[in-house]
Amino acid sequence: MPKFKPYNYDQHSMVVINYQDQLQPGTFEYAVHYLI
């Protein structure tokens, strides 16, 4: 099986946007991220 590195939502080196800042409490995306 392949060895995957754990994903870090606070990374800034590869992309300009920070995904952790985009998750606003009360949104559908926040609920999905919380459940998964």
C-alpha cells in the first residue's frame, strides 16, 4: 500500500490560499470537515 503523508490545512508553501481560514463555523463545508 502507498504511504501517504498526513494532510496539513495550515500549509502556505504550495498554494496562496489557506484552507483553514476558509472554513467558517455554521456552513455546510465546516460541518462536513467536522464530521470527516
